Amino acid sequence: MDRERILMGVVGRPHGVRGLVRVHSYAAVPEDLTAYGALTDEHGQVWSLRWRGDGIAELRDAAGQALSGRDAAQAMVNRRLYVARTSLPEPDQDEFYFTDLIGMDVRAQGTDAPLGSVLVVHDYGAGVSLEIGGQGHAPLILPFTRACFPVVDVAAGRIEAVLPDEIEVQGDLSDKGEVEVSATGGAS
């Protein structure tokens, strides 16, 4: 895991025919994405970004060349944009970057039973969840809330999780109709 780079944005779909793209910024203030210096992608290519509208940006490569058109913009879809960790402020005492969670040991609160380690941090816009695996069972995906993860100790590399006793799903899962999900129990 590369902890020297922090994921700060993802290129979305093209906007128009002149090479502009939508960019999903993970900065606290989305427009600040340009304030952290050079952006690199997962292939090591360097990019600069200039905002052209709300979430719309012009990307330029290391030579200063903008994307040439819609096809070039389409080729950039889902490209992850990183900044050097050194260009970001150190997190406060109770803060951390999501990349710091990857690989951390996860144990059940109260029993100290190992649940695995954090494999992936998912963020699809409706809330962050952690995927935990590695203890001989199917991966667990839990919402990253204080209720499910009351202890996150980055310095010790350890997370404590509270698992619900039961997750109940009601409704027809084969339809796009309403589905009700509720969790009950769990150690406290």
C-alpha cells in the first residue's frame, strides 16, 4: 500500500466535446484540489487541473497539453488523482487519512476476537464503509460510523468493531421497490 500518496479525486465522465471532464474532489473544499500541488494518477502520470465550472475541470498533462477532445476525456474516466502526503497537513489527534486504515487489525469490541484487517475503504457518496477480511470468512462490509467502530487507534494499528447480532432485510430484493434494512443487537 502506497501511503506516500493520498487519493484526492477521481475523474468522472466527459463534459462536452472539448476535453473537459467532471472531477469528484475529496478535498474538504472541492475547489482546493488545485492547492495541493501536482496531481499524479495510478500510472505515475502528472496532471494539473483548472476548474472551469462547478465540478468541471480541464486536465493538462506534464507537458501542459490539455485533453484533446471527448475521446481523450472518456479515456480518463475513473482515473484516480493523488497528491503527495507531504503536501497535506498532518491530521489532528483524532483524525486520519483513509489510506491509513488499510491493513489495520480489526477486533470485536468486548471479546477481542480477530475479525481480520481493513481491505478497502468504500465511499460511494452515501457514507463510508470498511471492508474487512482475512480471517477465513467472507469479507464483512460495515458502515464506518462511531457506533460500529468506536475505537480507531491509528498509532497502534488497531480498530475495534461492534457487530450487529442480526441484520434484517425486508422487501423484494429482485425489484427496485422499497427495501427496509435494520440491524439489532451487537455488543456495547
